[in-house]
Amino acid sequence: MSRRRGRKGGDHGDGHDGPDERWAVSYSDMVTVLMCLFIVLYAISTVDEEKYIQLKNSLATGFGQTETSFADTATGTVVPEDLVSEDTEDPTPFDLALQEVEDFTELRERISSTLVAQGLDDTVSFELDDRGLTVRLVGTQTFFDANSNRLTPAAESVLSGIGRELAAATWEVAVEGHADYRASSAPYATNWELSAARATEVVRYLVERAGLPSSRAGAIGYGDARPIMDGDSADALAANRRTDIVVFSDQPEDVRALFGAAQEYLNQQGSGAEPAPEPVETHAEEESH
């Protein structure tokens, strides 16, 4: 009996120590969790937004969640790369050449339509080259009195139609005066003065009467220095005695060099970009200068 009581007393001592230690395990777990929480809160309060996002994504990945990204809506809209169209790529020089040729073709067609409505479509011709679109006033007798820079009524009608279209565009314009090789007479001492006076009169009309901004206009006289036909035939004299309204392209040189290829491509596509036929001039102009 005494041995049994001694064992019981020993068991009582062990049982007293056991239950007293169980709460410490739970308490230590809670303290650990709280410490981790405070560490995280402290870290969040001291890092910038980028580090916070990295931490959030890391925690989300650890718990098996999908990584989340954020967009700064205050600075713009973020478009996913897979939704960006390839059409946003920079156009090639040939693309720019095609667009410029199409724009010049539309300008030519608008001018032609205006002149056709007035019955004056045979008074101009068109040429598209690496400079831009040239509107050529055919036959000085139609536009100027002999050896004069005075515009005829027909010239004013033509220039009104041309000027309205040029004023609505954005290209720079230069009027170039030309003469044939024959010497000029009074009041112009040389063909330089005659061609420059005629070019100036045309550009003045375009600016003052048709509304072309003066900041986009200019005039120059070349005299007989730039003939387009050789010889002294009536056709050659009439062709060289001309006034050109040049609409300059604002594209860089490498793009303008592709205008010819762009025209050929558009012609093959049936866009109607074929050059307009040259009008037939009479020989009656041979006597006028």
C-alpha cells in the first residue's frame, strides 16, 4: 500500500507540470505570427510602390494565386501587347511616297474638275516628279498680252480655280516664269525681267485674289535658261514660253525619290494615277513672245 501511494504521488507531480506547458506552445505561435505581421507592416510602410507590388505578387504566388499587375490610370491607359495592331508601325518611305502621290493626284483631279466646269481644262497640263506637282499654264498668249505681264481675263478665271485648291492645301507653292530664246523687247530689257514679272503677277493673283497664304508662296524668273524642248519650231517656242505653278512636296528626299515607283504601282492597281495628256497648242503663238 505504501508503494502504491508513493507512485501515485509521483504521478501527481508529473501531471502538474504537463498541462502548465501546453499554453506556451500556442502563445509562442501567436507571438511569432504577430512578429511577422509587424515586420510586414513595417516593410510596407517603408518601401515604394514598385517594391510593394513585387512583395504582393511574391506572397500571392506563394499562396497559389495569380500574379496581378497594376496600371497607373493617372498617366494613361496600358494596352496589352497582344492587342497592339501591327498597323501602328512607322510607315516605310514607299508608304509615304504612295500617300503623297495619292494626295497630289487628288489635288490634280480637283483642279481639273474646276477647270472642266469652266471649259478651261485645255489651258493647263500637269506633271508629277520628285519635286511635287507642277501645274503648267499652257501658252502665254492665253494668259498674258504680248511682251507683257498683264493677265488676260481667261488667265484670271484659270488662276481663281487653281488658287482656291492651293489655298485649301498645306504645301508650299512657287511660280516659275520661263521664256523662249528670242530676245525680249521694251519694256523688259531681257527675258529674265519678262519671266520674273509674269511669275510675280501670277503669284500676286494667287495670294491677293485667290487666298493663298503669302507665307507659302514665292516667284522666280528663269528667262530662257530652262527650255523643255530643243529647236526653234513653233511647238518648241510655245513649250519653252511658259509659266509653271510648282506645288512642292514636304517629304524628305528619300521619299520623293520613290514618287516614280509609287506612280507606277498606283497605275498598276488601277487607281487612275496616269499622267494627264498634254494639250495640243496651235502655232498662232509663234508671233507673240
